[in-house]
Amino acid sequence: MNPKPPFESLVTNHSREILGYLWRILGDSGDAEDCLQDTFLRSFKAYKRLDGDANYRAWLYKIATNTAYTHLKKRNAVAMRTSDLSSDVTLDSPTISPDDENRFPLEAVKSAIDNLPNKQRSALMLRKYQELSYAEIGLALNCSEESARANVYQALKKLREEFRDTPKDT
């Protein structure tokens, strides 16, 4: 069994990348920072029980993913409770036309990614943006390496289908 590194080194070495991951999942920098703090608080409490041979990076991503999912559930519950209060907002709200979407392809891509199932979205983010291996993604999402690979594949397949007929030059 290898000796564990000091917890502070995990914070120093992984804060920036995990914050970026949380921001991509949550879409809000304040929420991402809150979840990052919660991630490190939870990991600090569990650190003494962690095996010295563990994959610390994947372990932190697992905690960050669970923290983000919990936050999203709370955010969606609040949004559902308050949606009736803002029903008149849609009367004068600007709408987005198909022409506008062609001018804002990044927003369309972000929206499509946000609409993916949680596990597919997380697997895609961990693979394409955080550059984790499928084995690390499996550890982070509490699934097998094959399931991690399938989730990334399905996410990419859905995104390709979504944008199949979208003009490439806008």
C-alpha cells in the first residue's frame, strides 16, 4: 500500500480542473464554486477512510459529480415551485427564432448537452473536457469502464443526431 499524499496537495492539484468540470455541468460559476467547496468538504471528511492505492483524481470527480447532481435536483425543485409565480413573464419575453440559433451555435450546443441524461452528460464532460480515461470515468460515475464508454458514445450519437441537419457555415 502506498502512502497517501497530504490532503492539501489534492486540493492544490485538482481544484482548477474540478471547478471547470462543475461549471460545465451546472452552467453557473457561483454554483460551481459552491459545489467545489462542498466537494472538498465531503472528500476531507472521507479522506482518512480512503485506500493509499486509490485513484484520487477519479475519487474527487465522483464526489464532484454526486455533489453536482444533488445541486441540480435542488435547483430543479426550486424552479418547479417558483414557475407558477412567473407565468406572466412569457408574454413579453423575447423569443429565439431559428435564424438566431444559427448565429449562436455555442448556445445551441450547450443546450443540447444540457438536455442529455445526467450520466451521459457527465461521462462526455469527463472524457472530452477533463480527459479522463474510461476506467477513471467508470470510477467517478460508479459504473464499469464499458458503461462509461457506452455513455460517452450515446451522448456523442445524440449530439450528432441533433446537429445532423444544421448548416455548418453561419
